[in-house]
Amino acid sequence: MEMGQPPAQLDGADVLFWAASRGGGFYELGGEPPHIRVVAMAIAQYSDQKTVSLFGCDGSWNVVADMDWDSIEEAKEVAAQKAGGETLIWHPGQKTS
């Protein structure tokens, strides 16, 4: 399934970069069934923060996991580790005005 690009903001944060799985998803969140499959990731930044957030998203771009990092590079490194062996192709986010 081909995912479209995310909205300009997720959870109120501006999307800087995003990547969608070209397979069955990157990883699955544990806990009570049904398990949630993370099929896309986005690096975003809240306007009042210096850190960036790495969001794990479902197929509708709902944020289902998030982690804060000091830099975009650090977030991309962690995302690569979570990608389950899939090579990430990062796309720029939409520009917000």
C-alpha cells in the first residue's frame, strides 16, 4: 500500500522529514492486542522547542509513538535502527507559513 505524504503538522509539530514503509511496516507496538503497526516515521519540531521529535505513525498518519532527540541526525540514526532492516527514504515535509 502506497502512503501519501503527511500533513504539514503532526500533533501540532511541523513535519521536517518523513519516510513511509515500502513493505509491511517498520515495527509493531506491543501491549494489549490489537497491536499497532508503525508504517511511517516523521521527524518534526514544535515551534517552541529546540529538540526534534521522531514520530511513529499508523497508516493514517496518526502519531502512535514519539521520542525526543537533540538533532535531526540523531533522530534519523534511531529511525534507521527501528526500521527493521528497511532502507529509509527521507522526504522533506511541507513548508508551513
